[in-house]
Amino acid sequence: MKNELQVKFGQRVRELRKERGWSQEEFADKCGLDRTYVSGIERGVRNPTLEVIGAIAIGLKIPVRNIFLEF
């Protein structure tokens, strides 16, 4: 069973990535993460650590708080 917060977080990450026109592979590269891990985050099956959330924000070039604005 997926955690609702994980699902919402993943949807938001996917939305932000797609706004930039990046593939999962391009995005994962920018974040220093594996593409399959990014896929798991976006599908809501991975529970990223604060360190990974920080890497995602850096990859997106936004403050961490902006990831959570649409919740």
C-alpha cells in the first residue's frame, strides 16, 4: 500500500520535472540519483530521505520548500 504523502510528493516531483522538459534520465543525472530511484519516487513507492529531497531541489534549482508548495 502506498503512503499518500509519498504519492503526492512523487506527483509534484514529476510535475516539476516535466515543466522543465526533462526525461527521468536527464533529471536523475542533474540530481546525482539513479533513474530507477527517481522513477520509484515519482510513482510513490520510494520514501526519499531529507538528503535525497535536497538533491532533488538542487537538481531542479529551487528551494526545498517550493517542492511542497502545492500539497
